Amino acid sequence: MNLQEYKDILHNGLWKQNPGIVQLLGLCPLLAVSSTVVNGVSLGLATALVMAVSSGSIAPIRSYVPNELRIPVFILIIAVLVTVVQYLMNAYMYGLYVVLGIFIPLIVTNCIVLARVEAFASKNSALPSALDGFAMGLGLTAVLGVLGAMREVLGKGTLFSGIDLALGDMAQGWVLHVIPDYKGFLIAILPPGAFIGLGLLIAGRNWLNLRAEQKARSKPVPAPIVSPEAAQG
Amino acid sequence: MKRIARSTLQTAVNLVFFSVLATAVLASTYFMTHDAIVKSEEAEKLKLINQIVPSALFDNDIIQDKLSVPASELLGTEDVTTAYRARLKGEPSAVVLESVAPDGYSGRIALILAVRANGELAGVRVVAHKETPGLGDYIELPKGTWIKGFDGKSRAIYKDADWKVKKDGGQFDYMAGATITPRAIVKAANKALIYFGENRDKLFVANAPQKETTK
């Protein structure tokens, strides 16, 4: 593995194959927890941690796991790691644990975790696998954070509400009231707001991509024609 | 035939190995975090107690004035729980009870209730639940004020038939689309009040006012 390959892994996770807006995997937490920045980013980071550790720990044992057993074994390992994260949050970040509630155990069912283990960690060595899991998790975190910010500002007129739950009482004053005396815009907080916001994000990313392609094409140097990137299900 | 048997055995051994490993990791994490979890849950409980027992109601050290309550069907508890007694000038004024609503939409809902000496609810809070986020979780305070509807209610003003959500002919509000959750809590609150009525004297007297703790 050389440096370029590591860079590719990062680029894939954060942009090219972003789980949130390109692969569209892991939509359940994406849509449910992204009602505020703090919730979204916290669950995103928990997911990234689980992905990095599960990919990193499954890669070295991949040759010992018989092919027909790999899904149950992978799921077992992921479930254990998620439960460990849940215990740790319950013990040391109680407020956040209560807020994220059922979505922490649900990380197990987030298909992006198993998808990366299956697609990457079961074919690569430990370090790149851990990096891949972490990069994909960060990509998801970024989408959760942006979507959370959009919904929170529109829905409640604040940013970073609930940050004291994540960082302790000293952070209580860090909440930004972006729009003072805001009456709230309920749909942004409710699940439909998540769908609409996600749609806008996907559209925005596709637009940026198209623009980059057009720029590349309009250059005088004849570039090979690239087929527009197809959205994946 | 032999080959199949062997590969089956291998598969089984493999799975067992990974399960044992996973269990070991889980168990050790559990034991490592258990104390911290208990501690943070207790700290959270104290915050709740301060919310539901008006500070004008007591002048004792409510946290120290506790009593073990055996498991009870009326409280929905399966283990010994702790009741905290509020006293004003030595006179019992309220008791904080734990109760469990076993029939929430997604399992048990753990409650904490403060009952005044006259059998009136001073307040109810949800301590732990697994209800649907965004739908059934309005029973939690920051997400909804529904739970405050219990303040001041008692079995003296509401009869058994009133301790139901309005949809079932009772007196309690609910939100459309999530009726099972409030139904479970209303039922549990009523049963806890029945328990209080039956055990009032035991709850307050059992180990009398405690000695002043020297600091």
C-alpha cells in the first residue's frame, strides 16, 4: 500500500463513495438522528469508531473465517463492538447515551458497517481496512452533521443545541441562537425534513460533480469521455 | 459422508470459538463499566428527584432517607427498589417510588413517581424507555410536557375509570399515533397510587427519621 492508495481510500469515503449521499447506505440513523448537529455528529462518530475497529479487527482474521461462515461471524464481531461502545457511552457520556438511545444498538443493523467489512476488509490487510472503515464513517458523520445543521437551523433556529450532553456542563453556553425568537419550523425536525434535506444534499453533490466534469471536458486537451457517474442503490 | 461430518464439525467449532471470544469481550466490558453505569444512572435519578419533589416540601436529606421496597406487582417491579422519603420538620410529606410500566410499545418503561403524603402525585418522570423516537418519546420531559399532566392527580379526584387515556374514556391526554405508550404509563401510575394507599404507613415509618449524618 502506498500513500496514493491511502489517499484514495480517504477520498472514496469522504466524497466519491460517500455512504450517506452516494451509496445511500445507513439511511435509518441518517434520517432519524440528524435532527440536530450534536446528535448527528455523535452518532456518526460512534459509527465511524465501530467501523474502524470492526474493519481493522476483521481484516487480520479474514483467512481464518470460512467463507460460508463469514456473515454470522462478521455480524457477531460488529454486534460485540457496538455493545462495547454502548456500555462505554452509558458509563461515561450518560446524557448523550439517553439522547441517542436506541440508535446506538441499531448501528449493528446499519448496512454500511457490514458492507465495508464485506467489500473491503475481507480482501485487504488491517491498516487500510481500518482506515477505510474510519473514512466511510467520517463521510457519514459529515453528511449527518451538515444535514443536522440544516434541520436544526430551519427547525429550531439554533446550532449545537444539546452540546452539553456530549461535552459536559461547561459547554452549556456554546449553543448558538442563529435566529433569535424563532418560532420553529416543525417539518424540518420531523422525518420528512430529513428526506427533503437529504434529497437536497444529493442534488447538490451531483451538481458539483457535473460541473467538475463539464470543466474537465471543456478543456482543450481531448480527455477520454467519462460516463456520468451512476447513482447507486 | 465422513467429509460432510468433518466440515460440519469444523464449522461448529469455528462458530463456537468466535462466540466464546465475543462473550469474553462483552463480559469484561460489562464488568469494567458496570460501576460507572450504576453511578451515572444514580446521579441522573437524583436530578429527577429534585425535579418532582418541590423543594418547599422537604428539609431533610432526601437521598439518605431511603427505604428498600420489595418487588411488587402493583409497582411492576421484579427486584427490590429504593424509595426516598421527603420530610418537612420531621413530618412525612412525600415519597419517591420507582415503578415499571411493563406494557409499553417496546417493552418496559421505567418510571419514578413522587407521591405526597395525602396521596396526590407531585410528579412523574420517565427514567428509561425504548419507545419509538419521535413518536412515543413525548413522555420524556425535554421532548414533551405530557408527563406533567400527572401533577396534582390522585385517586381521590379520579376514580379507576378515569385513569385511562381519553380514547379509552379516561381523563388523560395522548398523542394520536402513539396511544400504547401513554396507556401503559397511566395504568402504572394508578397502580403505584394504589400501592401507596395500601402501604402508606409502612413507607413512611419503616425506619423512622434517620439520625443526622455527621459530616
